[in-house]
Amino acid sequence: MVIGKSDTSNMREHAFVYRNGVMTDLNNLVDPALGWELTFASGINDNGWIVGKGINPEGGIRALLLIPTPQKIAIDKIEDAIDEKVMALESINEALEKEEEVIELLKELLASREYGELRRRDIVRTMFRIIQSMKIEYQTKDNLNKSIKALKRSLKNLGWQYTSPTKKPPVVSITNPPDGAKLWLHLYFLDITIEAESWDADGSVLKVEFFADENFIGEDNDASDGWSINWTKPDAGTYILTAKATDNDGMTTTSSPVEIIVTSYNRPPRPPWPSDWLTVPLSE
């Protein structure tokens, strides 16, 4: 936390406090009915007490001591808790990215059949345990997001709006169909379900839009059942799918592309199916 003085837009010197990336005019934290203008903050202790100087209602320059109220102390601690949870979310996301990379590397190792003294079952067990770890982390992310929302609501109850140190864009990725999926459409299955995961560290996701070859194909404005759309009767062909998330600050993020191949049949092909064609959920 940093304190000091800074010029206002009308060139008046005002005392400020800089905390978690946000600079606040100390005059905005003092009841204006007192008639003081705080011009300089020179020191702060571990309890948040600030010493400095200001102009009293009679126009005299006087030393002052600002002591936070219990309400302000509670607000500061709640904001600190939110910031720590946001950082925890960022750490979990970094860990998940690394674990996903490891899973892909182990898949390549299994496909190569060149794993030396390692046994195939040990590699498979390693993948299984990493996936179990990732499932726990996804649940932890969900709990952290719920906790952050609850803390933000508690700040509103205290008459305070949480301000993120730096606004962060949302995170979004397509989870189904997987990259490289080859899909059959026939008389009884004419829609493709496209699903995405999206979240926002310092706010909430308002909507997720879906695109095929940069052409809009639908959007979801309700996260209660996840982010998804049904893409109705696409023509046969190869498509690049992307999802675009928009948060409550108007910031947007577009997902990494997912390539799929759609093939239409008057009737479903008989097994055995080609080994490189994947089974993915399709909606009736």
C-alpha cells in the first residue's frame, strides 16, 4: 500500500492511497460534512492508520490522523480475500494447462510404442491420475468462483463495489466436439451440440457466441446449464469452430479454433466405422 499526494483535475493537491493497483482520493473516504480537505498523506501503519495534513473548515493547515472504521477495515479484508482467490484461480488455470500438455505428450508416447523400459499400463495409470487431479481442480475452480461471487455480494451489502486491480478478460474454450472430430449427420440426427467452458476471474460472463468459419451460428446467454448451442443442419464440409465470451466489463475473448469434418448420409453407415471417426454427442 502506498500513500502520498497528487494533483486533481482542478490542480488541487489531495492525499491518496494506492492499494491493489487502484489509487483512491482519501477525501472520498471522509465525510464531506466535516469540512476538511486532505492534502497530503505521509505515513501509514499496519492497522491502516494514516498520518498527514489537511485544511480544516477554518482554512488552517493542520496535522491529521485518519483511523479506519470497522466497516472500512472489513471492506479491505474482504477485497484482500477476493484478490487472493483470483490469484488462486490463475494458478489453477496455469496448472491445468500444464497437465493438459502432459496428457497430450503421454498420448503421443503411447501411439509411438517407443517407451523403453516403461510399461504401457504405467503410462495409462499416470494419465488416469492426472485426469483425476484435473477433475478436482475443475471442482475447486467452481467453488472458488462461487466464493468470489458471495464475497462481492457481501461488499455490496456494506455499500461498496469491488474494483479489480486490473481488469481481466474472460476465459473460454470449446470442450465439445473435440478438435479433429469427424461427425455423421443423417435423417435422425440433424443437429450438432457445441459446448464451451467459460469463466471470468474478476466478474461474470454474460454470453458466449459461437462461430463456424467466422460466421455466427448461435449464442448462449444463460450459464445455469453450461454454455452450449445446437447447430441445426450444417452442410457437409470442414469447419473451424470458435467461441467468443463477453464479460460484465465488456471485455471479450475468442477461443482457440477447433476443426471438425461434417459428413451427411441419408442413412447411418453400417459398422465397422473408420477408426479415425469419433463418436461425439449429437442432439436429436
